[in-house]
Amino acid sequence: MSLMPPSLEPPADVIDLGSLAGTMQMRLDGIAVDPESQLRCVMSMPVAGNTQPFGLLHGGASAALAEQAGSVAAFLDYPGRRPVGVDLSIKHLSGAREGRVAGYVSLLSASSRLATYRIEIRAVEQDRADGGALIALAQLSVIFTA
């Protein structure tokens, strides 16, 4: 079996995130972008189905949410560019057993080839727009290949 190399063609200036999600190899159940948010990018996922055997939110699921949210923010911030994650660090600060968690993204630094984002993974609380308890704190750096 031969593997096809990924396409290096830059995406169109207008990115259809629905079509983009359909071509991605990785799927994360229940992640959604909040189009009403005033923040750079907010994505959320359920804790259920993303837990370790002890019932806590799995650290790998938090990391996947952080990388996905940061990558989508880079797509939105730099139309026509193709961001590729090159460094992800995450600190797990507390656990979650139920409900939803969300990744709140903010840009830390940017140049013509590199952007670095901070992603706060927080418990979703209906009465707070900025999220609830801090579950994890991540930093993602992306380079632009096109």
C-alpha cells in the first residue's frame, strides 16, 4: 500500500470549514465552533466519550481539542495560508467528569511564518461567557506552509 503525500496547494481565500472537516483524517466527536462568540475561536466537546478508564477527561482529548481550536483560529486569522502545528505543550490543572469543556483561543505572537496561540480548556458553564473552571492550559505554535 502506498501513501499519498498531502496536498501542498494553498486553500482558497474563503475556507468552508464544513468541507474542510470532511477532508480531515482525524475526527473529534462533538467538537463545534461557536459562531456567536466574540473571542478569536471557541470550540467545545463533551466530556462523555472522551474519558480515561477512571472517568476523568482524558489528557489526550484535551490536547486534541487545543490543537484543533488553535489550528482553526490560525485558518481564520490568516486566510489563504496553510497552518501546520509544530509545537504543542499542555498543562493539565484539574479534571472534569461530566458536561462539556471548551477551548478559548488567543493569539500570543505572530510573524510572517509562525504564529503562537494560547488555548485555555475550561469547563462550560451556561451562565459564564468566558467559561468555568480552568481544566488545562496549552500553547500551540504553527508555521505557514503556503
